[in-house]
Amino acid sequence: MNILLIGSGGREHALAWKIAASPLLTKLWCAPGNAGIAQEAECVALNVADHAAVIDFCKTNKVDFVVVGPEAPLAAGIVDELTAASIKVFGPSKAASQLESSKGFTKDICKANNIPTAAYERFRDGAAAKAYIRKHGAPIVVKADGLAAGKGVVVAMTLDEAEVAIDALFGASGAEAVVEEFMEGEEASFFVLCDGDNALPLAAAQDHKRAFDGDKGPNTGGMGAYSPAPVFTDEVRERTMNEIIYPTLRAMAAKGMPYKGVLFAGLMITKDGPKLIEYNARFGDPETQVLMLRLMSDIVPALLASVDGELKHFDLRWYPQPALTVVMAAKGYPGDYKKGTRIEGLDKAAQVEGVEIFHAGTKAEGGHIVANGGRVLNVTATGNSVSEAQRRAYEAIDRIDWPGGFCRRDIGWQAMAREKEGK
Ligand code: AMP
Ligand code: GLY
């Protein structure tokens, strides 16, 4: 089978690595890819926003299956257009991917179906939003409606902060805000494969969103992750499936927008049980890097079953050992950073037992690997415990010579604290 993977991040390198191991694979391309993905796939400089060009590439190269990594092409309707051109493609339709692209859409589905989430209100007007905020008090959460790459959310601990966030948001015309209740608990990312009717739970992970040690500093796309997530017990999983995932799938099918693809639920595990923070219509980054190391089964038949509506009797096998990934980012990320700094020592780092290095923003230049983005490398390891996986990941990182980069040194701290307590 010929497969085209779309994307260029660490998530796509992990997917490419796993797809490349499939006995079903004949040839793998990735558009546009990166220097690490080039070890697993032929990278092609396709403009993935040009759907006609993607269709043309698939027809010319006899591509049997397309796997879409990031959210932007999904929200732009790439799945609808490829499907209309009779090309099999993994991912939700444009309408179904509103579960990620419109927070208001998702909140309305939750309200209509009693799906546990933060209480909220939608606003098109700043004064009305501020009145609501004053009525409910802080802490309170202000979100822009639409895709904002994780930057559209302000968790305001004071009324002042919330009002500043509203002013910033309604500075732009046509803005829409969701103001919602602050939920207290521990977060987890949970991934479920869906085929429109049926759901196959994958695994849960925990992500470190803040830039610096101790979960301090600005929010980022994610600085590290590990799986499994100890807070996501069997009981929490059961409740999440019954109270959140299945009601969502039934609601989407009833709206004539059956959800196919991977559904990524960002959850707050509160003292009252799991509550939905948000949905994403794609695999997580960097969560996918740890999920792929833990997945024992071939991923390709599962992705095909999602498209073909055949997940009902599907099963996947997982390694019980935890996996952990540490993101190495360019100094300055998530603010301004430099591109083009040279990275050495990757071969030596990859020799540490249990370690896989997935590339995000890298490119090959003059026989060297150079940084080409904010998040640049995902040093990923398995071990018999989170502590062992962490030790291996940092041992590999210490072999990497990249003065232009930085990473957090405490990825996995919550799980390791639990391990120390013997829980
Ligand atoms: P989102 O983009 O909706 O995932 O929000 C980004 C981050 O803001 C989440 O990962 C949470 O840490 C935090 N957050 C969002 N909504 C809430 C909420 N209602 N209560 C507490 N924290 C929240
Ligand atoms: N790591 C969070 C995300 O992929 O959105």
C-alpha cells in the first residue's frame, strides 16, 4: 500500500516511524516532512493547502491512503475534497472537525447532551462578557472562538486579568468569546479512534504545557509528555467513554456529521469525575510521540478501519511500559527564536537504550541538521517506570550538542512523585 502522510512536526515523525514499520506498507511519502521524517519517508515539497495539487500527487503516484496530521488542513476541508476525488483519507470532515475549530460548536453539543464540561456562555460583545465575568467572579477562563494554536485561552485568576483578556479579544472585529467556569483538577489527554459510530480507546497521556521547570512560564504547544497517565484510571476511562465520548459521537451522527478519525479529548479530572476542557480533531503533539512507542500493534489497519467504519470489533495491543518524551526547543520559544543553529550528537544520543528521537522543526543543511522551528526535537524513551524512561531521555539529551536549544529538566514529575509514593 502507498501512503501519503501530511504534516511536518514531531507528531508526524512518530506516525511516520510507526507506519514505516507496517508490513502493509509499500511506499511512504510525507508532505512537507522534516529532516527526521526523511529517514522514514520520501519528503515532498507539496503545498498541502492546495488540495488540487495533493489530489494530483495522489493520482500520479498511485497513493492508496492519505493520513492527515495537523488541524489546519482538516479545518480547510482536505478530507472532504480527497474523499470526493475517491482517495481514501484518515481524518474528520470539515464539518466534523468543528469539534476542534469552534469551541462554541463543541460547548453547544455538550450542553444539549449533558456532557460534563465547564459552565459557559458565548459572547459577541465585550460589555456583555464583562458583566458575566463580574457576576461569576474569578478565577474564570476566557477563550477566543476558533483555531488559536493554544494561544487563545486565558485562565484569569483575577477579575482584572479577565477584563484585560476581553479587551484584547474584542479589539479584533468579528471576535467571539467563550467565557467559562474554572475547573480544578489534574489534566489528561485521551485519544480515541472513531469510525462515525464506534470508538476504540487508544491511550491517555499527560502533557506539560508551560515553557519552564515547575510548570512555570508561558503556555506552549507542549514541552513534554508521558503515557500512561496515572490519573486516568480504568474507572475514569469508563466514565469518559460513557459520559463524554459516546454522547459526542451520537450527537455528531445525528447532526449528519459523523466523526471519523482520532478524537483527542483534553480532560480535567476533577473530584466529581472527568470533564471535557476541549476536543482536538487530530493526534496530539507531543503526546503521539509517546503513544507510538507504546503501541505494539500495526497502526495502519486501525487507521483504515476508522475510515471504513469497521472499528466495532477492532483491538489494539499496547506495551505496558511507560514512555516519556522531552521537547527540545529553540531558545526564546514560545516567543521569538532563531532558526539555523546547528545540532550535533544526535547519533550518539539515539544509542541510549530505549530511546527514539523524533524531529519536529529540523532541516538538513550542508550535511548537518539545523533548527528550523520553535519545537525542534522530541527525545523519547521507554522504561520499566516513568523514572527510568526519564533517566534515559535525559541521558540522550546530554549527548546532544545544541547551544541554541533548551528543554525542561522535570518532565514526568507528577508521575514520578506518584511512583515514589508507591501508587
Ligand atoms: P484549551 O486550549 O481549551 O485546551 O486550554 C488551554 C489550557 O487552559 C488547558 O490545557 C488548561 O490548562 C487551561 N484551561 C482551559 N479551560 C479551562 C477551565 N475551564 N478550567 C481550568 N483550566 C482551563
Ligand atoms: N499537546 C497538545 C496538542 O497537541 O494540542
